[in-house]
Amino acid sequence: MQYAWLTDIHLNFIDDVARQKFYQEIVNTGCDGVLISGDIAEAPCLVDILNEMMRYIDKPIYFVLGNHDYYRGQIQEVHDAMTALTKEHDKLFWLSASGIQKLDNNTFLIGQDGWADGRLGDYQNSRVVLNDSRMIADLFQEKILGKYQLLEKMQQLADADAIKLQKDLKQAVSQALKKIIVLTHVPPFKEACLHEGKISGDDWLPYFSSKVIGDVLITAAQQNPQIEFLVLCGHTHSEANVCYDNLVIEVGKADYCRPEIQKIILV
């Protein structure tokens, strides 16, 4: 079995013709399905684009959402729409709603969106302001109240996904498997957050990493050395590959308006 891994494809930035060309590139790989580690589109068009991709590719699409997928929307409304989409279609799997997926007798796929949690780098002194706090209604409301109210919301979202990921991992490792693939959007370790080949600076790390997800992953890997963990993520638009014994983190590179297939994942 082989799966095409995509990340940060931002399909709302390109027209119908360009999207169909990209879908055809995916079909041409002969893959058995698609894995997407977030930033597919934006909230108002996300359902339509996922439906369009599913119809054209006609293969199972397993995905998590990135921060851009919530732009121009509210988090709970997006969650509700993705849950409904997953229930309605047998080839669309928002992993937060569908739960653990068995890819073969030795491999499980799990995933949670993941959010930057401000715990790495220097949030207190950072002057970075991302569009997230302007374009996502829930974060915008907290940003109005203050910088630390925004941080509290970021950590609330990140911690909730980390708890769900931990639960999925416990269920997966309880079965005699050789490999677990994890989709999440935000890199879990600073070593995986690169810009121009170097680890992102302390101003940017609070917004480009999720320490709490990293803590969950490293614990699961250390407690289960017999299992190979592969984590696929995006967000930074810069390629990275980090390995800790039986835990491998891969971050995909991306450019706006130029969606691409990161690689073919063999199962």
C-alpha cells in the first residue's frame, strides 16, 4: 500500500484548472490513498474543496486541519462541519472524528490537528503577531483581551488535542503493531521548526511549535520501543527531518499557490 502525503496545499489560493491539475498529479502516482497534514484551504470553502478532491481522486483521504483551515471561521463550526463530512462520506476521514484507522495488519494511522502552544521560544518578549489572531474568530476575541489571554486560548486548544492524541496512542499501542503514523499540523519539537535551514528564533517558536504534542509523542515512543512512530506535519513551510530512536518527525516544505506531493509513504 502507498499513500501520497500532502501538507500546506492551500488550495483556495489557486483556480479550478490548477486544482484539477494537482489532483491529476496525485492520481498519476497510483497511490491507494492520501494523507494531509493540514492547511487545505480556509473555513468558508473547506467542505467544497474536500468534496471536490474526493470526487476527482476517488481514493480515501485522511486529514487533519491546520490553522489556515479555521481562517474566516469559528473553531466549533469547523469541527462540526468536518465531523458531518466524515460521517457522510466513506472516503473522507477527519482523523479527530474518525479515530484510529488501520492501514494494514501492522500499521495504524491516527491524527489530531494540533495547535502552537507558546511553550517554546520566548512568548513573553516576542513581537510576532500572526494572522491567526486576526482571522480565526476564537483567537481574535482573546487577542482583544490581551496577549496572555491569547496564550491561554492557544494552550487550551493545544492541550485538548494533545489529550485526544494521547488517548488514541494508548489505544493503538495496546495492539501488537509494528508502526504508527501520526498526522498533526504543528511541529512538536523545536529541532523540526526550521527557517532557511536553521531552527526558528525565539520570537517565532511560540507560534510554530507544539511542545505539549511533543511531550505526548516522546513518552509514547519511549514506552513502546518495539513500535516505529512516523509523524507527518507541516505549518512552517520548511522541510525538516528529525529522528529520536524509534520516533521520526517529518515536516513538509510548501509554497503558496504551488501545491505539491511531499512523498509517497509506503505501508
